[in-house]
Amino acid sequence: MSDLTVVIATRDRAAQLAHTLDRLRRLPDHPEIIVVDNGSTDGTPDTVRRHFPRVRLLALRANRGAGARNLGVQAARTPYVAFADDDSWWHPGALTRAATLFERHPRLAALAARTLVGPQERLDPMSAFMASAPLGRPDDLPGPAVLGFLACAAVVRRSAFLRCGGFDPVVFFMGEEARLAYDLAATGWGLAYYPEVVAHHHPAPGGDGTGKRLLATRNAALTAWMRRPLPVAWAHTQALWQAGADPGTLRGFAARLPRALARRRVPHPAVEAALARLAAAEYTAGYRTIPDRVPALAQV
């Protein structure tokens, strides 16, 4: 596929990555694939070189977190980039359809796919919420407007992505989409959900759910200090304490906070108004208990 590249960031998941690459290379779209390896120690780069010689590999010496995807986008030679994780892949035909949508909608900067989770292909709750169109359906976008997306199931316009700084190095990983979505919307770009573009996500069962929840809460607070009004940023910080964050999580927050403050910008009124609408919609849908004091589902 000459106008779209798939970028995957990975670390120490050689077997899962091989499964995903096998799925992607069998797509009828035939996209170019770039794998950015975050300093793996399990032989991931060798696996890619040996079994997937047509995949472009960027082997980093250190773990750059979600920022590794930025390097993949920079290396891409196409106007559009689709992301996948080492446990997610695209449905046949999805990428061709996505590229066509970008051609038809010049304001579109990010497209959120309908995401099916696990072997049972359950609809991801974030997809269900986006489909409810709490922000409406602008005429110049292909589907409901959104203010966030799942990085493992999104397609972006390369020029807009790079102009807005890509994924944020301050949060490192988990919730890295929020600041990017905010900046895209603040500069006039559109973000939309389109259910006919489908991605599959098969995360490993189990894992540290509490750790992920605390990490997401920490990163939402850091993002709030970078872009949100000060009362909202303070509320996010209080939420981190109230969530029972362990000393390591709190130290990580404190270490990153000066960098977040250095990147702070004046909140954008139109984006804040949209976020308030999202918060109210999530409160009504039962996703949150406080309508405007915790991070929106569509942001994290």
C-alpha cells in the first residue's frame, strides 16, 4: 500500500510480535511495516530480521516508551500512518478504507477504529462510547468527532502528527494519546471515530490491573498539568493520592512534574468546552462518578 505505513513499537515480546507481523503481512492492503524496538533483551530484533526481512526495523538501544512510535512516523515515507501494538492488528481492507477517508476529508488528522478485543471480539468500551457521538458529527469528518483514541487502533495524518509533537515523552507510556489529541484539536484538526475501520486487540490475560490503573491516573495528572486549567490539574493530582498510589508511583509523578510544567500551555477554550461535554456524557453513561473532576475516558 503506497500511501500508508504501519508503525509498531515493541519491547521484549518477540513471540507476540511475530504473531502480529504474520497477520499484517497477509493483509491484502500490503502496507509497509516499520517496527521500532525499545531496547529488547529477548532477541526481538533478530526475530524480525530472520523471519520478516521485508519489515523495516529501527532497533533502539534504550526504551523510549510510546515515544518510539514517533521515530517510526518520522521514518515513514507515506502521508498516513496506522499504529499497531505487538498484540494488535488490522482487519483486511481497513487500511485501504482509512486512507480513502483521509483523502476525502482534508481536516481529518486522526481516525479511531472500532476495536474488537480478544478471541471473543468484544467491542472495546471506548469504541462504544465514541459511537454514541457525544461531540456530534461534523460535516467535514467521516464519523463522530472524538477527543482521543487508542494508539493501538488508530490511523493518523503524518504531517499533523509530527507538527503537534507526536506522543508525549513526559507520560512515557499509557495515556500518551491525550496530550496529542488535545493539541490536534486546539490547532483546528479533526479527530473522528469510524466503525467500518476495524482493528483487533488481543492483550495477554491477567497482568497488574492495579498498577495499570495507577499509571493511567499518574499520566492523566501529568497531562492535565501540561494542558488543562489549574483547578483540573490539581483535581487530577488529588485523584492520584486518593487512588492509593504507592511510593514508587508518587516518586515517578514528582520526577516528571517539572518537565510537564515546562511544557505547559494556556488551556484552549474550545477544547475545554468539548472535554466538559465528554465528562457529562460519561457521567450519564456511568463511566464516572464525578462529572468533571477526573480524566475523560476518551482522553485516556
